[in-house]
Amino acid sequence: MRPSRAADLALRAALAAVLTLSAACGSRLPEPAPRPTAARPGAPPLLVGLITSATSPVGGEAFTGPRDGALAYFAALNASGGLDGRRVEPVTCDDGGSGVGNHTCVTRLLDERKVFALVATTALDYAGAARVSAAGVPDIGGQPIGPAYDTHPHLYGIYGSSAPRTGGRPGWNGVLYGGTEVYRYFKRAHGARTAAVVSYNQAASAAYARLLTRGLRAEGYRVVPEQVDFALPNFRAVAADLRARNVDLVLDALDSHGNARLCEAMETAGAVPAAKVTHVQNWDSEVAEDYRRSPRCRAALWATGSSRNHDDPSHPAVREFRTAMDTHMKGTGLRSQWQLEGWAAAMWFTDAARSCLRTGALTRACVERFLTRPEPYTARGLLLPVRFERLAAPPRTRRTCLSVARWRDGRGWVTQGDMDRTCATVPQLGYRP
């Protein structure tokens, strides 16, 4: 992960801890992975592994988006003839959201099924990462829920990385870095000056809230910290205080259930801000249902990330993604940013493999040369430019771009500006995961 997105890693780690504790609050049922369409007969199929915490304590669908997007890509690829006539066979494994289960998946995929690579890994506890790296198996386009993708060689997260990745401590001597681009955007584009940060009194949530607070203050915001009890959160008291403080921007370190309850409380108190900012994991088509009781707060929802809005069919690569999801993922109805990023991860692997076939043999070393080339990768414009560097020291500042969307009833997530031009040079702030 490049330093400017390390703050997102902190959020994912915090949410992973929070969601594991809050599983009793309600979850969706897990869905079985669909079978890919067969390609033309020819050479033996090329096996790729997909590790997903599909039946974790968090509940079904919380982590399945990248898997489903990757499966849809491979199904479409095979339906059109495969990888130069060779079928790509995705082998899925549900690690159950545990470290033991993750090790079991790694053993099954690497030793028993002998997959060529891993794609779109989305693991609550990527305990087997060191073993994947030691085996020299490229892990392409994984979701950085923990620090593994900023720690080990041969692991290539969906957002890239500038860290040394020697297999020792994550980042630079155990420190990762995040930029302030999200706060800069709302300050410049919408005049936000007072921001609230809402968190649980739980270690990971509180730690992420401190990182948010530090970044906001670096951008000149007046920060209103709000913390609620994890077991019995009093969101009404938070909403009353937000109204009294005239807050115009709300960020949080809460799970989806907590976010919905916070919005309901703000709605009741008449404390809806100009912007309630959510993150890529909640950037999906379930907003109308999840926030059905708070229409004004729903209208204030914004999402930011590093990939193109999945709900914007004006872009040809997004149209292709949406068509394939409709064709090969029938019955779910859910569309999400994580699905799009899983699709992009599968495309990344395929583009790397094709580059090898054009120039010689398909080997893991050749695939990794494509991943580490100087030219950034964008997955046909679906991703902000991704690259992998090995910087001896972290940069103090970095020019970073941002994908922004706003929810509109009847229209879904509406893109706000061109993500390739919504950019700023921002400071990089360190933290320990």
C-alpha cells in the first residue's frame, strides 16, 4: 500500500476488530461462490486461489465483495476464450476469519491444489501471509485489512506500496504512513472547518480515531472527539453534542450497524452535517436499505477511496464490470466498491500473465516483473495509478488523488469530479499498526 493510503489500512484493522466483537448486532447470510463459465478446451486450466473470510464472525457478505468481483472477471474471461485459449480456474477457500483457518487455506491452495497465484485475498486475519511469501507465490490485488501487504515480498495489495517489504516489521521499522487528502478535499471543496470523530471505547476503534484527529488538525480543522460505549452506545447524546457544536463534517471508526444508528440519532436530533463520510467497505448499493430510517442523513453520505465509482456507468470499464456482474453473479443484487476492486485484481493478474505469454513463458517471476515495473497500473482506469516501490525512508509529503462519490436517492452513488484530477500534495503522518 502506498503511504497515502495507510490510514485506510488503520481503518480496516479497526473495523475488523470492531466487527468481530459486534457480530451479534446482525449480519447477512453467506452466499456460495458461483462456478465460472468454461472456456474453450485446450491446455490444462491455470489455477488461481481466492482466500476470503466469507463465514467470519463478522457475517456473510462483509468480506465477499472482492471474491465475487474476481469470480465474475474470470467467468467473463473464460466465456470469451480464456487466457489465450487456456481456462483460468479460480479455487476459492473460506478461512472463517481466523488465523488457523487462514493457514489451512494457504496449505490447501499452495500445497494441495498448487495454485499459480493468489488473487483478491480478503482475510480478516492473514496469518498465512509469511508462508505465501516464503513460497514465492504472488498474491495480487489483495485487500490490506492488516499490515501484511506492507510487510512481505511477493504480496501486492490493491493500492500498491512504497514500503521496503523485507518480511520483518511492517512499513518503515514498524511505522506506516497515511495522507490527509480526504480532509483537504472537504476543506477546499466544501468549506468544512469543524469535524467530529466518532469512535467506540474499544482499542482499535479509539486508535484509528486518534489518527483521524491528528490528520484533521494537520489540515486546520477544529476537532470534536466523540466516544461511545461499545456495549451500550448512546448515539443520542453524541447527536445532541454535534448539533450544539455546529459540526459540518462527521468521520467515524464504527462498523456499519453503528453508522446506521448514528445516522438515525443525528436525524432525530436535527444534527445532520453537510457531509457524513464513509469508506470503501461501505460504498455499496445497500445504502437505501441500511439507512432507510434516516433519509436526511442518507442524503449527506459521501464515500472516498482509490478506485473509480462502481455506480458510474459512464466509464466504459465500469460498464463492463457491471454487465459481467449482472451476467455471472445473478441473484445477489448487491453492487459494491469492493466487488469492483476484486474485478480489477483479477484483471491485473490476467494482464500480467498475458504480458508473459507475449514475450515467453508464463512464470511467477515474469508475473512479478510486470507488477513491479516502473509504469503504474490502472486496470483500464478503474484504479488510481498503482505502483510498488521500495523506498528506504517514507516521503514527508506526497501528491495524492482521490475518488469521491455522494449518495443520491434514485440515482445511487454519484461521482464527484474526475478522480484523476481531484489531487493534492499532502503531508504523510506515521502511525504504528
